[in-house]
Amino acid sequence: MSESLFSTATTATTTTIDVLPLLACVAVSLVLGAVLAAVYSFRQRHTRSFTIALVVLPTIVCVVIAMVNGNLGAGVAVAGAFSLVRFRSAPGSGRDIAYVFLAMAVGLVAGMGYLAVAVLVTVVIGGACLVLQQITA
């Protein structure tokens, strides 16, 4: 019964999704989203709703990529459609757009299972953003 809950139909065979790796990817992407939101809101004006969106966006993209079984083309198409909702709903600054793309990239990498790379990208680019915020402030 539990196998049927976590199986997806493909064209030729049925594949199963391992729950523990999926939960690990979701947990890591959620933590990294919180780190990105903290970097975004550090000594800068921010809205609460956008900060919350930055926390959950990597997790959403991670789940989308995991559900398409790592098919990068389909995952990017779906995630791209999600990002259009943000850009059409409210005009954002360049900083907002950069953080949306960064959050999506972290979720994409985590969803493909490269958790160490996702952490590395978050630390390097997040650190660069913090340095740039201090230099330009």
C-alpha cells in the first residue's frame, strides 16, 4: 500500500520515490530558503510576505523537480511558470528579482539531490550579497 502512495507512472515503467531522500532535500531547501531570507532582510527594508516567499520558494521548486524525477527540462518549465506569477503580480526591484532567481536556483539544485552544492551556492552567493550590501550601504 505504501509503495502505491509514492509511485509515479512513466511511459514504460513505474518508478518509486524514496521518501527519506525527498524529505532530506525538502528540509535542506527549507533551511537554505530561511538563510536566503535572513540575508535578504539583513539591514534592509523588506516586506514580510516577500521574506516568507523566499523561505518557501526553494522548497516548492525542490518538490517540483523531485516530482518530475530530475527531468530538468520539465522542471525548469514548471518553475519558470511559477516565477512569472511573481513578476506579473507586483513590480519588484532588481534586488528582489535576483533573490527570486537565487532561491529558485537553490531549490533546483536541492531538488536534483545535490545538497552540498546547494549549500555551497547559498553560502558563496549569500555571502557575496552580504558583502555587497555592506559596501553599498
